[in-house]
Amino acid sequence: MLLFRPNLLVLMWTSAVNFPQISGAPVNVEIISLLPYNFGMGTALVRTGSAFALAVEEANKRYAPYLNMSLRLMYNATDRNCEEVAGQAIRTLSEYYYRKTDPESVYAIIVSQWDWLMFANGASADDFVDKEKSPTGMATGGTFRSYAEFTLRLCIFHRWSHITVLLQTKAFSNFYSEVADSLFRAAAEYSGRYHFDVNLNMFDLVDESMIAALNHVKYRSRVIVILGPGATCLRMLERAEGLTNGEYVFIVIQPQQQGFYGKASGFNNPNTTNLAAFRSFLYVTFKSPSGAAVTDLNLKLVRQAKALYNVTYAAGTQPLDGFSVMASYDIVDLLAVTVNETAATRVRGSGWSGRHLAERMSNRNFSLTVGEMYVNEEGARTLDLDVFAFNTTTNSMQVVNPWNPSENGPSVNWATNTGRPPLDVPKCGFSGEDGDCAQQRRASLRTLILSVILGGGTPAIIVLLLLWAFG
């Protein structure tokens, strides 16, 4: 009789697994999804379930007869958020471990005790790959910190250190607040190597609050990171009339180009009266995979999504444009590759260890169906991100190479007088009255005072001296 021992769990974004204890038979891997059916996010089963199902089917074909993968979906049709599905799934998995109110703590307990693997198909917090708390956590969807560190590297490359983060309150996704938090923590860790001065201003989705947030920027920095849905970022740029002298940089970060997150193309053909703001605009987002294999896979996913969930895709949109769909397929692919490798070297009768598999997956490159993937030593996927900038010729957004503008295509058409990226601190400072400008102002006042004295204007002298003292 074959003995089965649970060996892999994927958190509320993904799945879990069973492996046989004895050799000689196919390795049986059961992937358990703890995803809600549909809660309005790209990680939900209604969007990602077809990717899991197709990936399992393809893996079984590729590795037959040595690997037998199956998929179990643990959800109630009425579940509308992660907390609802988490409670039901945890009770099903282990009643006696359900003793904490934080779902992520419960998952961490179970995977640690049972030595299961745990995956996430959406961006994860740092704790998810903290080996003290979650020794088998694999952030296949990358981490919020990945977006933050990429943004900070952009700033270092351009010698920008003063950054204002404008964060929309009550956004539909916690992605934006998580990235904001990661930006502050990552910037602090650069201490001693690079000095960042990062400040935060939160705004509501009303004109008065948005304009106040933009005015706040003027005296703090020239680099503005806007964290909110695409439509919000567009409104902010359209209201940035006072920040269009070419001295400012706007950076928008989105996890993908779908749904409420918006698309880079949504910033095409802006109002010409505010064009300078768009010329100083960088749009950072997930890089959609491409190639013949991806084209074929997209066609299969479209058919699978329609058959299983009655989901259709709008013209010009492909399933793998959604980051969570790609990450979901990659989870199964990554697991199949690693289990297949491990089966060839595993000591007979030794069982399967989630920790061991997590170690085998970390700090290495993979060539998967969708494309190349690097998993760092912490178990987090290194995100492949695109940077879009505004093309003044086509009046539209285009992918640029921010690291080496002279190579590999177009560069940013900066709105500065020199055509170079804006300075971190303008020559007249953030107030407009510092540095060279302060010296010029004092020199102008001295000249004016002298001319008044020579002209005999005593009342005027008193007024000008007051301006000199208090202006």
C-alpha cells in the first residue's frame, strides 16, 4: 500500500501537495489551492484556475509515467475574500492547528510542522520568505520589496535621493500601501551606502486633496512616486500644472496592465497644455512574456478559461498579460521540474521534505514554459519589469531602456532645457530661493538699494531694508 504524506501547501494565493513515502511508483503530487473563487483580484481562481489546471495537465504529459500531479480546489462559491476561504481551508487541513486569528500565522504553523512547500502567485510581503517564520515559503509572484528596490535603483542610477511618495487612501488593492511601506524600509537599509530622504503624503480621490498633495511636493523633492490605480495616476498628472517646468519626475508603479491597475497606453495622447508632466513620467510594470511558445500557451489558456470558468478576454488582452496567471502556471512548472530532479537523486525511503525542495528551488535560474526565471536565495522570484516613457513623436507611451539610453531602442524625452534627467535638487533649491538664486536675489537687492540711496529716496530705503531683513 502506498503511504501519502502532505508535502506542499500554497497560501491563499495558490496551492498544496502530497508525496509518496516509497520509491518505485510515480511521484504523486497534489496541489491544493486555497484561493477564493472570485474576490475581484487577479489572483482569484476565476482568473488563475485555468492556468493551474492546464499546467498540471501539461506537466503530467511531459513527465509521465514518473510524475502524477493533481489539483484540489478548496473554496466555497460564497467566499468573497481571503479570510473566508482561509478559515474553511485551515479547518479542513488541520483542526488542531487553527488557534490563531491571523490566517498567515496559521499557514506558517502548518507548513512548518508538516514540512510542506508554500507558494504565492501574487506579490508577497517580506515575511512570506522569512525563513525563520516560513521556512518553505516561495514567492513565485515576487515581493512588494522587488518593486521598491527596482524603483530605488532607478533613483540611484539618476542620482536622485529626495523622494516624495503620494499614496492614495482606500485604493482597491493593498499593493500600493505595501509598496510604499517597502520603499521606506528598503531606503533605510541603504544607510551608509546611499542617503535617501523619503517622505509620504496620503491623498483622497478628490481634487482638493490631490492638488494639496502635489503642492506638498514642491518644498520636499523633485521625484514623485504616485501609488494608486492607473486612472488615479492619470488624474494626478493632469492636475500637476505647477510641476511642469521640467524639474520634476513622476514614477508610477503597477503590478500588471489589466483591470483597475490600468495600462501604459492609458496615458497616450494627453492634453497638450500639460505635456511636460508626461514627458517627465516613468511607468514601471510587469513585463509580459513573449515568443512562439507563449503565443500557443495563451491560446490554450483562453480556451481553458472559457471552458472552466466562462471567462473571456477582451481584444488585445492575453491571459499571460496578467502577472498572477503567469505566476500560477510557473508554480506548477517549477514544482514539476524540481520534483523530477529530486526524484533522480533522492535516497530510497527518505520521504520528501518541503524545506529540501525549497532549497533546491532557491538561488538558481529556471527555463520554464513561459520563459526564464531566477529565484533568489530567499525563495523570491526576481521580477522582470518594463519601464515605459512618453514618446513626443508618437504622443504615446513606449518601453525604454533606463539603464543605457544609448542602446536597445528609444530613450526618455526629458522636458528639461538640457534634455537630461532632472536634478535631485534644483539649482535654486526646493523653495526656489536657495543656492545661486539666493545670491542673485541678494545682489539684486543691494543694487536696488544703492540706486535708491544715490537717488535720495529715504522712505524707499526703509521699505527695502525691511524687505532685505524679512523677505
